[in-house]
Amino acid sequence: AGGTLRRDDILGAVTDDLKDSVRNTFLAVREYARVKFPHRTRDILDYNYCYKVTKEDEPSAGVSAGIPTALAFLSLFLQQPVPADVASTGILVADAHDVLTVRPVGDIEHKVDAAYHRNLSMIVMPRGNQPQLEQSALVPRAVTRAIVRYVSDFDEVARLVFGEQVFT
């Protein structure tokens, strides 16, 4: 009876809404991984899982953690680490068990600015945020071109973060 993430196993300063969002993301990514990578995920139902938010200053509530959370779970399921110089943001929407789409988030300029000042190689974000970022007075276009990668679905996220070979 494994393959679960109990609500009580979501730890750290998180709101109840974020706990629900994390559980939904876990279930969506678990099924996504089983469909897309059956040869690499045969044993994922053999374990129970835990999720911890290490930020302790104030409760996290934002759904913009959808893509980072999904990447963390996929990384675990595939036993392939997310590169340390990659950031991501975006709402994850489960349209079907094998199709996970992404939606835009707020505060995008500050997230790109932070990624740039941390010398990250890439920040992955929803394609729906592109018009806002292109009109930004805060983030220079050269920075956007250098580090921002836009995505429409989780397949694109996985390819950008883990490489094209993840699907072979």
C-alpha cells in the first residue's frame, strides 16, 4: 500500500491549501511518471513519501511552487537530480494522467531578477508570463534571453531540466 504522500507527511511552514496542492501535484506527477517512464518507475509504489518546505520565516501558500514541486517528485521517481543552477516557477495543472500543463504566476520580474543575481543558468517559467516579462522595466531583455526558458507543459519542463534523453 505504498506510493502515497499523506497530508501529515508534508512538513514545514505551509498552509493547508499548499498541503492540498502538494498532494495533488504528487499524485499527478506519480501517474505522469508511471505513464511516461514505466521502465524507470516500476518500484515507486513500494515507498511512502515525505515533503518538507525548509523555509521557516512565514507559511508558504503560493501555487507558484507547482513546477518546482513537480520537478522534485520527478527527480525522486527517476533518481535523477535537478541541476543546482536551475530555478523554476509556475502553476501545474493536471489535465489528464499523462498531460500536465502550466499556468502563469505573479511576481515574475522579481523571480527572474533573483535567479540572475544568484548566477543561475536557467529559470523555467510558464509561456503565459512571456508578454509580461518582455514589457518589464526591471529585467533587461538580455537577462531574459540569457536565462529564461518558457514552457507550456511538463514534458517541456522535463526536457529542459533533465535533457532530451530523459524520454529515451
